[in-house]
Amino acid sequence: MKPIEADITEVFSSIQGEGIFAGAKQVFVRFAACNMKCHFCDEADKAGSKVYSAGSLAAEVRSLEKAKGKHHSVSLTGGEPLLYASFLKEFIPLLKKDGHKIYLETNGTLPGALGEVIDLVDIIAMDFKLPSATREKPFWDAHREFLKIAAKRKVFVKAVVTHETKGEDLEKAAELIKSAGVEVPLIIQPATPVRKADAAVKADRLVGFLETVTSKGVVNARIVPQIHKMLGMP
């Protein structure tokens, strides 16, 4: 039987630049494919990928660990790693065997795929894709179902905001978090401008977004920019 393979654009060691684990040293495994085309995406233009089997990719992570020292966890990112659920079911146990903690970065739109691997992951960094920021259709129903499954693990939600983001999108995000029935941290992340024409989000708007979600009962919320971008790191 032919081994299950995955298209990977990058495997590297760096610090986590987003969310509640910002600053933690991680091995990043970036999966190529994605099911969305967000306006603010800074990965869509990256060209080229390499095909890995689960074993060869685990060996690559093992080599990085040996060269760079211990890491907090292995970040499965993208793209959208849950498009490769069958591959993850072979790959993650190999990482676990080597003693790694698994950090899943996901756009939160594929609850069925999450259900296939939920018992294998340790931390879930889930995006809420706000339609006024992504310029895509809303995914509220998928996000609600996804968060219900993700709540079985340590999970936080990240909402990328742009100068076009509407307050009602943050209100909806707060409602979904409250419906989870457990305390889930919410990170409001200003989009780092990708193109020269992109406008940065003004500080007063960010504070307004924070006030919006806290007024809806999400007390564990904070504004966290992309610190790896600020430091010029990958």
C-alpha cells in the first residue's frame, strides 16, 4: 500500500508569534493546501512545496530538535493542516513517540476533520474567520461546531482584525465563545499589512473591539499583535 503523503512548504524552528503562547520556541510544520483565501493572508504567495511521508517528516522534525535544542511543541500550521487529517493520524503518533507536544493551528472550519484527530493534539489555536476581515462568506455554524469539539482540549480563539472589520463580527465571536460553556481565551490580532495599499488597524479601534467582546462577557480577551513580524522572524 502506498504511504499517505502531504505537501509541506516549510519545516523550521522559530518562536510562536501569535496568541497566548507568543514567544514559545516551536518547530513549525507548514502544510501547503488551504480551503480559504483570506484577504490578509501572508502565506498564499509562497511558492513550492515538498512531498513527505509521515516517517520522513517526523525525521525532519527530529533533526531540527537535535540541531536547535528542545522546543515547547510542534506547531502544525498552514495552509490548513486539517485538510490532511488522514496523514496527521499517521504523523502525530510518531511525534508523540519522540515526546513532542502537538500544537494545532487551524482556521476552525473543518469540524469533521478535527473530530478525527482531537485525541492526538494537545493545544488548539483556532481562528474565527470574521467575514468583514477575510472578505469571504461567514463560517459561524462551522466555528460553533468546531469549538464544541476543540473544547475537549486546551483551546484559544484568535480573531484577525483589519481596518474593515465590523464590530458586529466581534459580537458574534463573543456569542460563540460564551456558548462553548467553558472559558476560552480570545486573542484580537491586528492584521500585519501584506500589501503597500493595506491600512493598519488604529489603536482606538482595537481597544473598541476589546471593549465590545468584554461587554459581551468574554473576560479573558486581549490584543496581541504578531510579534514574530515585529522581530523580523519567520
